[in-house]
Amino acid sequence: MFSGLIQEVGALTRRTAREISVKRSGAKVALGDSVAVNGVCLTVTRRMGMGRTHELSFDLSPETLEKTTLGRLPVGSPVNIETALTMNQALGGHIVQGHVDGVGKLSKIISQGDMKTLWFEAPNEIMPYVVSKGSITVDGVSLTSAGLKKGAFSTALIPFTLDHTTLGRMKIGDRVNLEADIIGKYVAKYLKKK
């Protein structure tokens, strides 16, 4: 379980057909711990390095390769990193599982001084769960959807988010991992049964 509040931006250092490695400088994690990389919940399978900066490796399942961007990211790409929540941490973002629903695409950037509004195209199966002023996770970042139109949503980003996540570095056409709000998904499923 995650909050969508990114702790650091790391770098993809290695990618094979079934594994990635990420360089980071955050708090130590142990083998078997869950870490969200660009919003994808992964299990630490190897840890290299003794100091503050270290490299973590993660196995990628066929489902992860099919449903996320991780199997296509070039080595050197910046990645959003968040370690799993503990029971004594504040939930500052929203409940994020790290279970990506699909891949979207950045379609428009509107600069507004030091802030930006980003428009993302999203798959049809995700859009029913995106509501105005609701929660959406983009590459692991907890965001609020601002505008909606057929097949797309927007979100307004403040300077802190632009500076402390990968979203400020994105270009039109970049692909992102999307996770719809879990509470919205449960509500929709419940209402369908009525």
C-alpha cells in the first residue's frame, strides 16, 4: 500500500527481459520489501551498495510487462520511487495499491506561470473511474483530476510536484502508468450489482 507521495526520483540503471534495476539514495530497504517504481508495486529481489546510494533490482512478471511502461523504459530514465506505507505514517495522498490499470499518454501541456496543467489520454476501461476532483495516480504520483473530456483527463501541477517527480520532465507523447482510485472502483462494482 502506498500514498502516491513520491519520496525521490531515481534512475533506471539496467533492464533485461524480466528484470529492472534502479539507483536510489533513500532509506534502506530489505529484500522482499515492496517499492513502487513509477506507480508499479514491485518486490525487492536484490540490493547492491552499502552506502546511502544503492541499487535495487526487481523481477517483472508477464502481467507487469504487458500492463505498464516498465518493460519499455530506456536505461537512464528517471523513475518515481515510493516505499510502502507503514501503519504509523500519515496518508497524505490517497490509497494507492501500485496495481496499474493501464497505460495513458501525455497529450497536452498548458503552462500557467510556474504551474502546469497536463492532459492525459486514458484507456476506455479507466475513464469511468476518473471523476472531476477525484484521485488518480499517474506514474505513482497521487493527483487530482481537474478536467474531463472523452478519453482524457487533466490535472494541475504545482511547482513542488513538477520539481520533485518525473512529471515536470515529461514531453507530449510520453506514456504513463495509470491507476484509478480503488474506492471508486469498488463503488462502481457495487452499483453495477444493484
